Amino acid sequence: MPWFEFIPLNIVIGIILFWIALGAAGLIAQSNLHYVTRILLPAGAAAGVALAATAFAAMSQEAALCVVPLGLPDLPFHLRIDALSAFFLVLLGLAATGVSLFYAGYLRAGEDNSPGLTCVQYHLFLASIATIFVADDGYLFMVAWETMALSSYFLVISNHRDAKTRSAGFLYLLIAHVGAIGILLCFGVLQAGGGDYTFATMRAVEPASAGWMTVAYLLALFGFGAKAGLLPLHAWLPEAHPAAPSPVSALMSGVMLKTAIYGLLRVTFDLMNTQIWWWGVLTLALGLVTALFGVLFAAVQTDMKRLLAYSSIENVGIVLIGIGLAITFRAFNMHALAALALVAALYHCLNHAFFKCLLFLVTGSVLHATNERSLGKLGGLIHTMPVVAWLALIGTLAIAGLPPLNGFVSEWLLLQAFLLTPGLPNSYLNMLVPVAAAALALTFALSGYVMVKFYGVIFLGQPREDKLKDAHDARGFERLGLLWLAAGCVLLGVLPVPIILQLGSVTTQLIGATISDSVVASGWLFITPIVPERASYSPLIFLVVIAAVVLLVFLLVRAFYHGRVRRGAAWDCGFPLQTSRMQDTAEGFGQPIKQIFELFFRIERHVPTPFDRAPYYQSRTEDRLWYWLYVPVARVAERLSGWIGVLQRGRIHIYLIYSFATLILLLVFAR
Amino acid sequence: MNLPFSAQLINLMASLLLLIAFAMLSQRRILSLIYLFAWQGAVLCANTLIVAWSTGQPHLYYSAMITLVLKVIILPWLLHRLIVRLNIKWDVETMINIPITMLIGIALVIFAFNLALPIAQWAETITRSTLGIAIASVLLSFLMMITRRKAVPQVIGFLAMENGLFFAATSTTYGMPMVVELGIALDVLVGTFIFGIFFFQIRETFDSLDIRNLEKLKED
Amino acid sequence: MIEAILSQLFQTLLAVLLAPLMLGWINNCRSWLQNKSAPGLLQPYRTLRKLFHKDAVLAHNASSLFRMAPYIIFGCMVLAASIVPMVETNLPFAYAADAIALVGVFALARVFMALAAMDIGTAFGSLGARREMLVAFLAEPALLMVLFTPALISQSTSLNTMVATLGQREFALFPSLAYAAVAFVMVLLAENARIPIDNPATHLELTMIHEAMILEYSARHLALMEWAAAIKLMIYCAIGIALFMPWGIVAAGSWPLLPVATLVLVAKLLVAGGGLALLETVSAKMRIFRAPEFLGMAFLLGVLGMLTHFLLER
């Protein structure tokens, strides 16, 4: 280090404190919109950039530790930044910048929450997520986890006058806490009598037997899965995301779900020294089911934010598929392949943060412009909101996994990892895993379907409501935030090699192997995960060739023929009457999926009969798991609490008897 | 891939057999089922001929002849006459829809392949890797029997199962002793006759060949 | 270096310029098989010239996406034509994409087509878009599975390596490739809007998929879309030839053999076109609701091919 000793951990701590300070500053002038949106939020965005830059540099450095004597007397906070934390801090920083910039333009006065209150909740949310990534002991981790859950709960119920929002927030908080219990128990098992709860202790000790390690892993999967939206603990996602304001949904989808991925990786690869192969298969299977479930339900949604929420479930499933593969490979000592699978999973985390945030922010712009969330009342917005529409197109193409954008890179890496599985020692796995690759390919194709529906119904076609003609485009800070994220999507897609190189340090830390050498073997232009003869892909050449051909053809046609255009009515096969109600609705677009995959849905239909006075048709598509799992569990919980509620009589005599009985018992047994 | 050419041909025949078993599972018309069954017999005959030629076992030639006469000519002709007289050329109805049936079929194929791998390792014939396919086609035919509602596809499933067993025998032990072979052939022929008689009886009693009607025979 | 670039240009131009001829050949074969008088081999070229001369008529609410889509789709097809090894392996662009990226390029073109179809907001446009995405979401994984089987055999997803492995080793029967070939033909029919999925000659509203999507296009836009469809058909045939009949594709750098390779390619394409016409003539178009079953069958055959590879060929 030439002339400064820049210690990344100190800078990160500084940024966390800065965010908390920004939040507190918001409380000073709560209703002053200009102050919050022009000063505080952009400052938060700048801090995000600084965080990302610091963490990026820190990824290739050694791990740094620090002990802060806050917290309880005997439990100081341990903080540590290593390659894994640094990667997720980069993710947080970049996403937070885009969302903060957007929020600066999006926040309005007159909502249920005052701007200052939103500011404090928002910055506390960001600060707690950053703390999770640098926590080095179980105590600080849980404190930060809880803070994140609470601050996001308050953000979710920003429109607390609406009853549906409140119940969505309640469900969210409930499942978050159920998951937190799982994580706490997992830390308890991992600590295995080591004395304290620091991660260093957990790394050093081994749980007593393979059985206990499995218990720890299953608890981690349960706990972190609840936060990530893994089946069957996913029910909060499609409720909470639509209820929250769009920038909050963006951060929740883009960053908060990744804290669960971070936790799972930390526990599995860092805190536990060995992995058992069937954990990987279980994670892979769960991830596959989650991904399929998410995309199928996304295809039948009619609310644009619910559609994106289910799509988040799908993407979390894909990340878990990658992690499951990595665990399986590692358990069979195939380290290079495990590194490839892990790189695919982490790259997908980063990609998802960018394109999901972008899409949620786009829905925010649309919502502000039109006041409509239902897909059945939108349409034709590309004419009145061109900037938003074109940036949304980038996001849509990215999330559908199309080259040369970023979604395709992680899909490509993941499919490459799948094709290497025939080297596994177990013959059942050898045959089942390619079948899983088939299901994964199906998921990718379905996500293209879903995104065509999303983009086409909102932005293309004719407007389905008259008021849509008055929709205004995004301005100022909103535009800046969207541009930042869209640029990220394009850059991550076209120049993936530097990122993969940096991810090499993460995989080296977690698995002990890296694919960085082979990846750069053919230069920065091509990705060659194993050897160039095996597979290679160059997104930049893609982009350049397609752009060159487009330009060339355009010029040639103009040169040889002409470029004249006439406007007229749409042909429509000669039908004279064309109204906006004749184009496909969102339900119509999802109908083939509903028909083919009928078994997955619980469809309730009311079909009109000829004898109805006022016939109507209604169809509701719901989640079966809600009725199979959540409702019975809720009933059991209610009954149990009813029995225990018997204890509560309301009469002072009874309570005094309770105290007396306890005293007697203690005197008898605790001599 | 340095197997001798005859081994490659046998592998090809095996995969054709599996393809036909899957095709039978997805058919909707009884007439196509009968043609596929005839094709399956032809593939079986060709396979036996190749094994006979490459391993020099003359009794397999007779086996192939019997297969040709019985399974490619006589049985399909009998079945064709049966359905013409019963007048049932319509669509095959299934209990569960065809895509799900295919998925279950794939799962059975994976199961059968994994079952066969350890056995294939200590068999000594050149056709040992085809045991998995033979087991798979037996299981698929069984699945076809389970998931059909009319009686004729069930019979065809039974016959296809016997085809699969025959293929399994050829692949691991170069065929069965001639006596066993003739006995099984006779059993199959007689069985088909009896089935034909039963079909008429069922049709007379219930006026339809839907086997769910047989449930009415139980006492309660 | 110069040689490589020239070969690349040669292959790309060959594909782009010959694609309408292939279309004309298939139409001719179909007419001959159906005992009709044929339109002439060069008819697609005449159609394209006619279309380029016309003024483009756009609907009032056509957006810039609608106007740009034909160019982008054409660009994707040209890129795909540069990637697939038709006459020579190891061309420079071939390293830019492997089989999975090739499927991705087709998906990109398809998504733009579907979005352009939804742009005008008529009933037929969205109908076509919905049906196209329905066919696509099953055809794309089926194509991936078909490509995975030779990928597993040749231990690589690079099309060059696949062609080199399958074409330059001694003749061997791979049953898994047989499965993959059957599945590939089914996917080819589905993706290129041929009978039995879609009728390329129809203009009946309720039965069309591809035609519904390009309904609102005219003049040069329509010309580019039709040309792109022809290139796509040719590329698909070329992929099939490269994977299942790869003999005749020369290794990189052998200049003198290039004309021979071109002749072999033309001969193979003639056979493929004739076979396609025959398939179209003997099949009837399926109801649209049966299309998912057809494609599901292709998908399962692809998976079966992979499984057979594990059992029989390891």
C-alpha cells in the first residue's frame, strides 16, 4: 500500500454509521420533502457507490477483523470482511445506489408515512443489511437480522391505512421470525459447546457427529429459506412485495433475499468444514421445485408486482440450484466444478439484484403515472413513457435470460455446470441430474414467456383505459436510478470476465478452488469456463455483430430502395372494428400455462348458467400450499393458543395462586 | 466407442424397442397400437437374428422365425380381426393424461437403468448393456396396462410385456432353451384366444368394453 | 487470419443469400408431391424484391420497437448463420457462441417477434404472440436437450468440437443420437412454423401462429421478416446436418476443399429440403391444443436420448 493504509472494514463501518446518521437526520424535519429527497437520499446513494467500490477492492485482499465493544458486556460485536462479505457488499452498494436515486425522485408527500419516517426506516434497512454481511459472530448477526426484518416490516406497511397491506406485513413478519428461530437454533448447534458464539469458534469446532451437522444444515436451510422465499415458506413474498412501495419491493427482492443466500453460503461452506452430498441434492431439488413453482405462478398473475414477486421466487430457486450443485460437487471432491457452480449462483445473485430492482422501479414509475397495478388496466405505455419503456425492455430481456445481457451469462454458466455432472460417482445422480437440467431449461423458457407477457401487456398494444393517455414519463432522479440499473445489466452482460475473476477469490475462500485461470485463458473477450474447445461465449461479439448487421441492413435498404413510410389503420385481417378490449388480457396470455399445468394451481371458477339473472364469470387462481400447509398450521396454532389461553382468567386470585405455586415448586426442587 | 459393429447394431435395436414402448404409451388410436406392436415384433426378430449371427447359436434362428411368424404376422392379424368385429376403432381413453404418463414413464426408465447397471457388470454376453432397456420396456408396458380404460390396449400391453421379457432373455443369456421358448409361444397364442372370447362376453354383458364396468360385479 | 475472415464472410453470405432458394426448393418439392405446378425456384427472390420496392404502411400506433424489430431479428439470424459450422469448422465467430448461446440467439429473435406482434394491439397479434410463446417454451428446452446429447458424446457444447468429434471419427452407431435426431426433426417443424404445428401457406386467422405475428408488417419490414424466417429454416437444417450427418465439413484453413464442402452442403440441403417437403405432405396439421403434447414428446425423447447415452455408451 503506497501512501494510505486504507482498511476496507473501517470504511464499511463508516458507511454503515453514515447511513444510520442519514436516517436519524431524516427525523429532524420529517415533513420536509425537499430536504429528504434532494439531500438525504442522494447522499445515501453516494454512500452506496463508495461501499461498492471499497468492497470490490476488498474482495481480492485478505480478510480483516475488528472487535467493537458495543452490545452486551460480555458479548462484543465482532466484525469481519472477507471475500464472501465483500461480494455481497458490492451487490448491496450498487443496488442501493440505483434504488436510492430512484426513491429521491419517487417519494411524495401526502402518503401515509411522512418522508422523514420513510427515510429513517429506509436507511436503517440498508445499514442493517450491510451489518449482516460483516457480522462475525452469531449475536451481531441476529441483531442485524432482526433489525432488517423490523425496518423492512415498517417499510412494507407504509400504506398502513389499507387493511390488506397490514395483513401482508403481518404474514411477512411472522414468517421472518419463524425463520429467525431456525437460524438461531442452527447457530446453537454449530457452536457445539465451543463457549462463545463467534464465527471463529464455529469454524474451529466440529459438531459431534454427521447427524448433528445434518441438523444444523437443515435448520439453516429452513431458516434462511424462509427469508429467501423457498418453497414451502414462500407465502409471504407474493403478499409483501405488492403491498410495499416499489423501491422497497425492489430492495427486498434484489438485496434482502440475497442476505439469506449469503447466510446459507456462510453456514455451509465457511462455518462447516465438510459437506455431505445429499444436502446438495436436497437443495437442488428444493431449488428446482421452487423455480418451477415461481415461474408457473408468475405466468397466471394479473397484478404486475405479484408477477415480479413470483419471478423472484423463481430466481431464488435458480440460485439454490447452483448452490446445491456446488455442495454436491464439493462433497465428491470435484473442486473445480464446485467453483463453477458457485460462480454461476453468485453471478445470478448479482444479476437478479440488477434486473429485479430495475423492473420493480419500472412498476413504480408506471404506478405513479397511471395509478394502476392491475395488468388488465394498462397497455400502450411505450408511447407516453418512452424512457421507462426502453429501460424496461433492457430489464425484461435481461430477466428472460437472453444474450447478450447479464441474465444469460449466469444461465449459461449454470447449464455448463450441469453438463459436467456425468463425472459423479453415484449412478442415480448421474442420470437424475441431467433430468434436472431439462427442468431448468424448461424454467428458463417459461420465464421468457412470463416476461413477454409482462412487457407486452404493460407497454405495448393499445391502452386499455382512457386515462392512460395522460401518463407522464419518469423524470430527473427516477430516470437516473433506472439508467444506473439498466447500465449495470448491460455491462454485467457484455463484460462478465472481470466479475468472474473477482468471484474467483470468493470461491477460493469457500471451496478452495477457482475457475479464474481457465476463464481468462482466451482473453477478456471470451468466457471459457473450462477449456475453449469445451465451451466459449463472447457477449461483446454478439452485441457488436447484431448492431453492425442492423446498421448495415438499414443503410443498404435505404441506399438500394427507399425508406418511405405511410401511416394507416391497422390491418387486423380487415376487421373494421378494433377496440382495446380485443387484445389479449393478462389472464388470456397466461391461459395456456393454466391449462397445461392445471395440477399445480387451485382454480376456483364461477361459470354462469342460462338461468342466472345477472350472469358473470369469475376465475381465481390460488396457491394450493396455502390451503395444505399454512391454513392447517394456523388452525393448530390457534387451537393450542386457545388451550393455553385457558390459563388467562383475568382474576387476580388465579394469578396469585400461579405465583404461589411457582414459589413452592422452586423451594422444593431448587434446594 | 470401440464396440464391435454387431454390438452397436444390437444397441440400436434396443433403443428402437424403447422408442416403440414409449410411442405405445402415447398413442391415442388402437389401430396404431397394433401396428406398433407388429413393429416391436419385427425389431425383436431382427435383434435375435443379429445375436444369432454374431454369436453363432443356431437355435436362435428358429427363435427368430417363431417370433416373426407369431408376433409380426399372426398376433397382429388376430387383434386386427378382433377389433374389426368388436367395432372399436375409436380413441384409447386413459386414466391419467398422456403428459403425466410420459413423465412417470421417464421415472421408470431411470429406475430400470439404475437397476440394471450392477447386473450388467457381471454378465458376459455382448448384449449386457441392453438389460436396462429390456426392464424399462417391461415396466413401460405394465404402465400402459395400468393406465388404460378399455380392454384391448391392456391385452396389447400384456403382449408387449412379454416382448420385453423375451428381449431381456436374449440380452443376458442368449435366449432361452427351445422348449421354454415354444412353451411360452403357445401360452401367448392361447392367451390371446381366451382374451378374445372374454372380450365378447364382456361386450355382451355390459354393451361396452370399458373395464370399469367390471366393478359392478362386486358385492355390496 | 485474412483467410479465416474471408471464410467467415463466405459462409455468412452463402447462408443469407441461399436461404430464399432453399425455401423455393421446399415449396417446389411440396408442389411436385402434391401434383400441383410449382411456382419456380426463384420465386422467393422475386417476392423479396417486390416487397422492398413498396412503401411501408404502418399502423397509427406502431411504436419504434415495431419498426426496429425486423432489423434486430434479421441481425440475430445472420449472427446464428455465422456461428453454425456449415462448410468449415473453427471459423472466428464460432468461438463467440456455443450451442446454448445459439439457442439463446433464437430466443432473442423470438421474443422480439412476439413483442412486435403485441405492439399494434389487435386481437390477432396477441393471439399469435401467445401461441408462439406457447410453442417456444416447450421447443426451446427440447432443442437444448437435443443439443445436450451430442454435447455429452463429444464432451463439449461448442458446435465446432461436436462436428469434429462426430464427423471425424470412425463410423459408429449412437442410439442416443437416433433419439436426438427424431426429437430434432420435431423441434425443427415446430420452430419453423411447418406442418404439423403451423401451416406456412395459410392466411386463415384462427390457425396461424407465425403469420399472425407478421400480420401488420409490410414492404421492407415484411421482406426482412420473411428472409429471416428463411434463414432460420436453413440454419436449423444446417444444425441437423452438422450434428447428425457431419461428413463433408472441412477443418479450418483448408482453402482448396472449400468448394467441395460447399457442394456437399448444397447436396445435403437439397436432400433435407426434399425430406421436409415429404414430411409436410404426409402429415396433417394438428389442433393447436395438441401442439404442447407434440413438443412434450420431443422434449421427452431428448431426455430419453441423454439417458440412453448414459446406459449404452459409457
